[in-house]
Amino acid sequence: MESYQAWKHQVRVSSTSGRWAVAVDETALPGWFVTPADAWAAGVREADRREAECSEAGRVATGVR
């Protein structure tokens, strides 16, 4: 298992029986990936999506647009 930091999110990539899985902040993403690079990229995209959600929520809460 390999672990990476993407913004403030933890991305973990692991392999089982030649298939690759990814989890972000301890939540597994659905499906399997053929390569570790594909799994890592999916994890970073999910971390990016979560970061954008947090940023948007902060702007809404503070009234900043």
C-alpha cells in the first residue's frame, strides 16, 4: 500500500490480485483500476473534488463570492 497527501486529503493506493484500489480519507472509491497510476489519478481527482467542495462551503458560510 502506498499513501500520498493531496491537499489536506490522504490518498491510499493498494493492490489485490493484480487489481488496484484507491481510498481517499479512509473512504474507498468504487471500482478497480488496471494500473497504480490510474488508481492514484482517480484518488487525486476525488481529493480535488472534495477540496473544491470545502472551498465552496467556506465561501458560502462567510458570504464571500
